[in-house]
Amino acid sequence: MSIEWETVIGLEIHVQLMTKTKLFSGAATEYGAAPNVQACGIDIGLPGVLPVLNEAALTMAIKFGLSIGANIAHKSVFARKNYFYPDLPKGYQISQFEHPIVQGGSILFDLEGGARKHVNITRAHLEEDAGKSLHEDFDGFSGIDLNRAGIPLIEIVSEPELRSAKEAVAYLKAIHTLVRYLEISDGNMQEGSFRCDANVSIRPKGEAKLGTRAEIKNVNSFRFVEKAINYEINRQIDILENNGTITQETRLYDANKDETRSMRTKEEANDYRYFPDPDLLPVIVEKEFIERVRTTLPELPREKAERFAKDYALSVYDANVLTSTRELADFFEATLKASNGSEAKLCANWVMGELLGALNKTSLDISNSPISAERLAKLVERMSDKTISGKIAKSIFDKLWTSTDSVDEIIEKDGLKQVTDNSAIEAIIDKVIAENPTQTQDYKSGKDKLFGFFVGQVMKASQGKANPDLVNELLKQKLS
């Protein structure tokens, strides 16, 4: 009898904080600088230098903790995590071990099909990033860029409560959305601002004991996280079903070969010889400071989605799409506010449909949209007040994308105003019926599906300007 396997996944997410300087030094954090121009004596551990904690990074970590309902530690401690690697010049990384700043908390997120998943957070701690090893263009050697050394991160560790690669990606996206809403990180995965380690194990379904896990390091895209986890699940099942054993190890994901491969045996905490950093005092956070940070929290993604669904009578799906980023949610609300009372559903459809489609096609962000919320609102308003039809609106949208003309100027200049005069539409209908006697007779004989043919012919004859509702109403009268 074949065994039914259960997957157990926990994620460690490394989020680069959006500070101007590093976690313990005044060196800059801008992306794209020439190698080694943003690494000072503190970052590379020169003798006699002393680290000083960046208050902005501490504030951002607390902000994240409050957003997930975590306990903010009154006292947290920085420790040295000792290991030797070329891009770690000090021989240790400053992190938090036994006493992290954020303890506990949870996040609720949506899965495909409308189900919801609740995952508990073990901890989120502050730590500095290491440098970067570069293996290309050095004729068999490796180069070391220490610009990232000392960059502030929070590492968010989940409980092993995820059960599939799709769940892991949904959770990852929820955290990604949250940190961007909080404006503590830009979440740019291509630049390394948002990275993920996935701990994956399997066990027979129904068994309580966890299997031996493999950690897949530094995966930096949602698609690759899903592919890496699925590969690892299948690899482990194959080993166990062939009477092998899983080795606890760290593995890398090779996107070109779509496989994980062994990197090193997985270290335990005692291998790193953690001890409190003697150069840094314990961080004492007073309750008043935490409450001040709490006042800076924005409306969070789930709260905003629930408000959109309730106040604007939108579906849960629409509300979730519109709140997937803070910028998109703000754009939608700005459009709705400027549309002079047009229905929310119409605004939502145009933001999610035409606008997002055009932005994706041109690889533009919502903040760089050629069509402002105010111009889109005017287009929606003109559909709502029946000045133009939906079909004409699409052609106007294309013109708005490439010109600075207003909606009303385009309507006037191109003569696009919708025909709402009954007699004018009746004249077109009479002409269409006269030109199609066979179809008219067939329709009257019971072939109701031909009604769509007549609607199409009338709209074509009116160049799309006839009011569709009137066309339907008058056609029914004429054909009956």
C-alpha cells in the first residue's frame, strides 16, 4: 500500500528595511552603487570601531510586530553569530538570538478558491546583512562586494504550518504586501530587498513527528519559491519511497535546471557559537515608545479589503485585487472620489481591467500610469451618465494613454457622443430590418438567438454610438 505524504513548510523571510543608513553605521544603503564604496570601518569590523543601533530600523521592526499582533519585547539583545565566509569580513554577523524584538503574532491570508489560512509567526528579529560574492568576470576568481554588509534586515520566521507550495507562496505574498503597506521595505525581489529561505520536510499523513528538513536558501521570486518547494517535495518522497533517508542540509535552487542541489550540511544554533555582542547594550523599549509607533500604523491590507467589500459593495475577489498594493488601493479610491458618484463596481472594473492590463503590457507601475485617477474618473463618469458606451470608452482610453487631451475634448473632437435619440435609433433599426428580411422572418418564426445578430448590425451601423439599452428595447418592440 502506498503512503500518503504530508508536506510541512516553514519560511524564513529576509526583509531589507528602507532606511537611509545601515543598521550599525552611517554608511549609505542605496542600491546600484559601484562595489565597495558603501562600506565603512564599522561594516568591515576594523579594530576599535563601535556599532550604534539605527533607531529608524528599530522603529520599523516594531511597526511590523504591531501589525501582526505580536509581543514587542521590552528588552531585546543583539548577539554575534559566528561563521567564516569571504563576504563576512568581521567573522560574525550581528543578529538577535534568544531575545528578539518581535515575538509571536500571526497573519491571515487568502488562498485560491476563497479559502483562508492562518499562520503563526514564531519571531521577527533585527540583523545585519552580509556582503556579496561575485563569481563572474574574474577569470576563475571570486570578487567581494561589501556594499550590502551591515544593511538592516528583519528576519520573519513562521511556524511550520504551511502544507503546500501554493500556500507558501500565498503567505509570502501576504507578508510582501504588508511590509510595503507599512512602508518599511520596497519589497524589490530583483534587488534582494525581499528574500526567502524555505524549510521543507515530509511525513506520513496523520503522523505528529516532523520529518527531517532541508532548507532551500535565498529564493528571490514567487514563481521560483513554488517551483523549488515542489521539486524538493518530490525529491524527498522519491528518496523515502526507495528506502533512503533525508539528510538535514542547506540546498540551493538552480532556476535554469529547475532543481535543488546540496550546498552544505545544515548547521545547528550551537555551531554558530551565539553570544551577546559585547559592543552593544541590550535594547530597552518603553511602552510609550511602542504606543507612539502604533499611532503611525496605516490601514492594513486586510482591514482595507474588508472596508472596500462592505462600503463599496465589491466582491471579496475585487476587494483583494484592489488592495494588493497600497498604491493601487489609493488609485482606486481617488478614481471613485473624482468620478462624481459613479458606481464603485464600474470604477473597480476599469482599474482592474483596462488600466492594470495596459500597465502590465507596458511594464509600468501604477505610480507611473500615463492616465491619472482624475482622467480615468472622468471616463467612468461619461459612461455612467450615458454620454458614451463602454465600447467607445475603450477607444477613448487608448487615446488617453498616448495624449494629454481630456476625455471631454476627445469625445467632442472625434464626435463620439452616444446616440440617445429614440427616433435616430429607430431609423437605423428600420434600415437594418429592411436589409435583412430573411433573418427577420426567421426571428419571428422563433429563432430567438438571431436577436444578437440584429443588435450587432444596429451597433455597427451607428459606429458603436447608439445607446445599447435603447437599442435592445426598441429592437424588441420593432421585431415583435
